[in-house]
Amino acid sequence: MTPPIELRAVTKRFGPITALAGVSLSVSEGEMFGLVGPDGAGKTTLLRLVAGIARADEGVVRVLGHDLTTEARRIRPFIGYMAQRFSLYGDLTVEENLRFFARLHSTGTDRAWQERLLEMTGLAPFRNRLADYLSGGMKQKLALICTLVYRPRLLLLDEPTTGVDPVARRQFWELLVEFQQEGLTIVLATPYLDEAERCHRVALLHQGRILALDTPEALRASLPGRLFELTATPVREAARRLRTWLAAHRVQLIGNRIHLLLDRDDELTPLLDRLEADGSVQVHDCQPIAPTLENVFLAYLTEQSTHQSKSTMYDET
């Protein structure tokens, strides 16, 4: 079966900046696929290419069986795209916004579907409230159902929960899971690694390249060795010393704790003894922990930065 989304060696440039560099991936029917990375990683550019809003400079983008180089217009009626700044009309009510977007896509008469969307999101009691007077979380819910009101086959979401409170985030994700379970294919960009854990597969992006792509379980399992969480004071000095003895990707400073990635358990005790040898660093606790996607992403990121630094050094010599 042809995947609904397929990218092959896709590159996109904006002047001297390469936003995507040779990206290849595919998304399966009914999958929830996550794009994770910091600002500038290429997440938004990738979504805009898939939505047919932008065109790749190199490579192939196929969506629903169509090559977007020549057939971008044909796929737009089947794609729901919720940008970071989705434009609601503040002087229209919740229901008026919903009906407006439905009429834009010639589905204005499907009142039963509109009513279901309002009920699912808990917006039905607020149908007559102006959009300007909704909370941040409610505005995001309204933006979501305005994107879904014409029943798209693909839903593209660009950081949909950024700036909303934790309760609204949880409710938003409950809605996404419900729609996905009904067969909707969802691709979303998120800076939150805990959200990425909910996806079927995740692509870790940095500087326009895919560092890794797999299920969250497989990505966590890809971290070699054993992970330990260390508390010490002063914590920054402890991390600095450890980085002089270990490869950079093996030492992660996360808040007031240090995550250590070691090949073997028997490496730990000599390392801690060495750390405390001169009495200026005190270790309070060190326990083995299960890796998270944050650990995996930071390890890939640090390892890539180290390789780039070495390549630059060799080029200069």
C-alpha cells in the first residue's frame, strides 16, 4: 500500500539557509507521527511542504499518491493544516467560526458533524461566545475543529499545544488520540518530548536533518549502556569534570541533576571516587534510571555536535 506521505531526499533552502537537507521519511495510514526538535530544526518547513504550501528545491514529496511538484492543488481539499498561529475570527462566535470554515470547504450543511465536534471538545456550552473571549486552551480546541470540520484525510499540526496550560494540553491530546483511533493520519511538530512519547513513530530533527527515526520504545532502547542519575554539589563543576573524562554525549546536565551514560556498571564507582578525590565536589546520590526520549535526543545531538567539531578541525588542518 502506498503511504499517504512520502519524502525522498528532500532539500529546502531559504536563500543561504538550508532548512531541510536530504530528508527521507514516510508516514503510514492512520499513524500518529511526531516531528521533534528545537526551533530552527526544520519542523515547520517540513509540514508546509507536505501541506503543499511550499515547494521542495530537491527531492520528491508525495502526498496521497500525488507528486506535489506538479499536483499540489489536488491534495489541498484532503489536508487539514493547523499552523502555529491559526487565524480565528475574534469577532465571530465559536459556532460562527466553525460554520465559516465549513462553508470555505463546501461542507456547511453537515451540521451533525459540526455538532459532534463541539460536543467532543466541550465547546458546545460556549457556542455563542466570541472567540476573542475564549481561554488559550479553548482557542486551540476551536482551531482544531475548524481544521477538522471538512473531514480531511491528513491532519498536520504545528506545535498545537505551545503556550497552553497542562490541563488543556492533556485534553487536546485526548482529542487527538480519539480522532486518530477513528482512522485519521496525524503528523505533528512538537518541542515537548513527553508528547512525542504518545506518537507511533518519531523523527528527531536538528538543523534540517533527521538524527533518528523510530518508535519511542526503539529510540529509548537505542541508547547503549546504562544510564545513571547523579546528584552532586556543585553540580556544574561535577558535570564539567565528568565531561573532561567522558565523551560529551555521555554527560547530560538536566536541571540540578546529571545523567551519566556508561558502558558497564563497574565503571561507576571508580568514576565517583575520582570525582570526589580532592574534596571540592560532593556526591549525594547516584541511581540507575530508565532512559527517556530526552536522554536519547540529547545524546544524538551532543554526538553530532562532537563529530561536526572534529570535522571542522580536520578541514582546517
